[in-house]
Amino acid sequence: MPTLLIVHHTPSPNCQAMFEAVVSGAAAPEIEGVRVVRRAALSATAADVLDADGYLLGTPANLGYMSGALKHFFDQVYYPCLDTTKGRPFGYYVHGGNDVTGALRGIESVTTGLGWRRAAEAVTVTGEPDKAALERCWELGATIAAGLAD
Ligand SMILES: Cc1cc2nc3c(=O)[nH]c(=O)nc-3n(C[C@H](O)[C@H](O)[C@H](O)COP(=O)(O)O)c2cc1C
């Protein structure tokens, strides 16, 4: 069964709301036959990445970059996963206060290095996520999961 790995850093209620919406989309009952695995970024391992077929990443923007936790995840898994995971699909979401540009650039840069294939538009939200923002998160989760189910 294909596996979707969700790696997230979730330090606040606004980030938690986005995470839950993404998980809900990924685990939608109409998408059958995909195993969804969630890992906090500080506990995700290279084995988790190698065992999965696609990825969802979630982070706040911190100090003009992705969170240190997600950066730590990439630092750990980059070389162990470089050969094996090329071409795999991924998507991501970023929550920020006012400017998520550096976080987006960082994630695009690392995933380009890994050779991962972005399979959905990134979802970015500043401030409290409204209904439309949470729907975009749900769609993100559902899109990546449905792609693995095909
Ligand atoms: C140390 C620190 C640095 C931050 N840097 C940024 C930043 O560069 N860009 C941004 O948009 N938000 C920044 N933020 C805001 C966080 O992204 C925000 O607190 C996080 O997404 C959680 O959102 P919430 O506090 O509204 O729940 C920063 C927050 C902290 C604590």
C-alpha cells in the first residue's frame, strides 16, 4: 500500500488547525488504499522517508526561513535519501506572521536538491486561517494522497 508521510512542526493553534485540515484531506474516506503516517519534524527519520512514497511538509516561517525543526529534519535525511527518493511527489504548507517568502524559498531549494516533484501548489497562510484557508489545506492533503492512490 502506498504511504504518505506528513512531516510537520506545529508549535501553535494556528499551525495545528492547518495540520489537522491537511491530515483530514489526506485521510479522506474517498481516497482508498493510502497509508498516512504523521511525524513531528524532530522525530522523523530517514527510514520514515525511505519507507514512504510521497510527502507533505508543514512549518511556520521563523526568522525568514523554515522552522529549525524542519531544517533539522532535512539536515538528517538529505544524504541518506538523496538517491532513493528522487522524483517522489510532495506538497507543503507554511504558516507565518507576515512574510513567508524565505521559508518558501528554503523548502523549494532543499526539495529541488532532493529531486522531489512538487505535486500541488504550496499553501501559505498568515494570521488566523479562515475557512477558505483550511479548505486549501484540506485540498493539499487530498491532492497528494489521491496522487499516490492512482
Ligand atoms: C522567533 C520567531 C521568528 C519568526 N519569524 C517569522 C518570519 O520570518 N516570518 C513570518 O511570517 N513569521 C514569523 N514568525 C511568526 C511565526 O511564523 C508564527 O508565530 C507561527 O506561524 C505560529 O503562528 P501563530 O503565532 O499565529 O499561531 C516568527 C515567530 C517567532 C517566534
